[in-house]
Amino acid sequence: MKNLLVPTDFSPESHHAFGVALQLAGQVGAAVTLLHVLAVPETAGFSTVGGPVGGDGGMDDLFMIKLLQATKRRMHGLIDEAARTASNVTVHDMVLTDSTGPAILQAIETQHIDLVVIGAQIHSAMENLFTSSHTEELVRLAPCPVLTVKYAVADFAPRRILFPSDFTAEADQAVPGLRQVQALFPDAQFHLLQVVEKEGEVAAAQARIVDFFERHNLKHAQPAIYVDDSTISGISAYARQMQADLLVVPTHGRTGLSRLLHTSVAESVATHAFPPVLTFKLG
């Protein structure tokens, strides 16, 4: 992992994401690209990289010039902050004038990004992540993993990582991604969780989980079963119980949704303060 991308709108949540990205970058020797996307009036003559392309946009052009200058000042302020708090991390700033989703995807491609770290509000974090929003679009379309951060994390070194699944054959496709997470956090304990509706399903679920981690020789992993008539409330309750530092959710490329977490589930967890969520493509 050499290049991290942090989209920022200068909100507290995006600042939390920036802080986590700096910590990760310092741990693995990566560089960070800080991206801000500006919406441009149709009458303004600006390119997708924030420079004028000629023409006379009048007041719109003047407004955009002032906005770009103010944006650059704020970006440089964040870079100065990084120099004080993470002096071993190289931070580049990037301003694009485009729609948010396409701009982020463009930055991922041109900057050869290995991981996107993005902020989300606590009360709607999972809703933003898994419904039709910029973040859901990013999770669905990004060719690289996406880490969603909702609050400040003073020491991002996850020790308790939660991987919820139904541990059907599809879960095997998540193993390469899980191994990458284990390599990044080798001392972390993985809790492999299945939520079941009835006590009578516990033994079979536990057998599936044990078979899963033994078959794939996953280190530092333990089975976890939680009985709840709602998958998402079970995940939420167990995450709080184990004080999870990170939730790992594989995604499908077509929908951005894991088999386990669908839209109604995402809406249900919108009011829960989940830990940071790492999504990656199955396969």
C-alpha cells in the first residue's frame, strides 16, 4: 500500500478520516493525496483540474478564482498540520472541478490509489455507505478498498476486528481481502461473526465458522455467534460487546452491497456509531 486518498469537504468527519489516513500512511510508508472537489457553474470557464480554460464567465469566473484561492489556503493548512503531526508522511493536495463521484474515481486512477479513506457522519454513516449516495457509489465503483471513518481515532491500530458473514461458499471469496487486513494488523484478533435467529441454529453456525477459518488457516481468529431476530441489531450489539475497532465488509462490484448487508439493514444501522468500516471487493 503506497498511495492513500482522502476526499475532504473540510468537515469534522473528513478531518477524522485525514487523521486516520496519516496514521496508516506513517505505519506503512505510504503517501497521502488530499482531494477537494469543487462544483463549477456552467458559465464559468474552468477545467477539471481547477484552471481557467478561457472564455468570459464574468462574475462566475471571479467567484471561482476566489473559491479556488480559499480552498488552496485550507488545503495548505491541512498539509501544515500533517507536517507537525506526521512529519514522515508526504501529503499532496489536489483540487478537481467536477461531480464528486467521477472526480474521486479520476483521482484514484491518476494517482494510483491503493486505499480511499473517507469521512461519514455518525448518525448516517452506514446509510451513506450503502445507499444511493456519493459514498455508496464510491464503495460500489472504486477499484480499491474504501475505509469509512466517523469519528476521531487517536491511535488507529485495530486490535479487535469484526468480520460478519453467513459463511456460505461466497464468504471464501473474501479470504484474500481478509489476509491483506491481517497483514496490515498482524496483532489483531479477528471475530468471525454469524448472527442467527434461533438458539437451535448456533451449533451449525459455529461449525461453519470453524470450518471456514481452519480451511483457510486464518490466524488469530475466533468464532462468534449472536442470537438476534435482526441481523444488523445482532452485529451492532456484538460490535459494542466486543468493543470492535474495525468492521470489515466485503462488497459486490455491481451493487456495492454485501450479501449480508442490504439497503434495509443499512437504514437500520444509521443511528448506531459503528467503528470504522473497511470495504473491499470480493474475489
